[in-house]
Amino acid sequence: MIRTHTGREHERERLDSLADTARHAGERVLDRTDEGLVVPGVELGIELIGDLLNKTMRTVFLKQFRSIEDGSFACLQQVTEAQYEVENFSAEYDPGRYRLTVHDLDSQPLETDLGLRSQDIDLAYGCKMDFRVGGGRVVWSSHGS
């Protein structure tokens, strides 16, 4: 990412907890109208708020093993989920503007697969955290092909 100069570097704010960072970001992302609060992506937002209050984060993985008979197939595929418990967290809000440039490579087609495109970013945080990874669970499994 390349930072675009905004002249606001002195406005950096230090945040000492995951909840403070979530509140800080929410104040900048949520729209307030005469009818109340408008929350874009409300389903995801509600889950994230719950995770932040519990000081946990969930991550999803694809676990896959190559088939010995035909390497173009997998002999096992599983979607798994693990939970992280956040132990220490701090963040620094940087009010600058950044430019994210995505290069769509054959080996990693981020735009095609994820819809991630080059874009300007106006909300940026530098975060440091210590966390513990707990046990996981298999969400979906397919054996052989």
C-alpha cells in the first residue's frame, strides 16, 4: 500500500483495547439519519461486535490434501474454524489516505476469487496483539474424489 499525504499525520490516536478500536471504527463507518442508525452489512457487524466484546476472533481455513492417485484432485477437503482469544491489544488510528493496489496473478486471482480490487482506503489502523489459538472444529468435510 502507498500512503497519500493528507497533512493530518499529527491526528494519530492510540487505542488501548479491541473494544475501543471497534467503537472508534464504528463512529467513522456507521451512518446516522433522522430515523436512527444505518448499519451497512448488519449481520456481519453484529457478529463482529459480539466477538469484540468477548475478546475473541474466529478464523476459517480450508484444509486440503492432494490425492496420491491424481494430483489434480484432493483426497480430503475440510472447511474448519478456529477461535482466537485476544490477550493484549493496542492500535493506532492513522487518519491518512492509502491506495491499495491489487495485482491479479494467475496463482492468486484475488479480484476474480474474492472481488478485491484496487481502491483508496480512508480508515486505517496499525494493530498489535497477542492471542491464543484454541481448539477448532470441522464445519464441512468431503472425502475423496
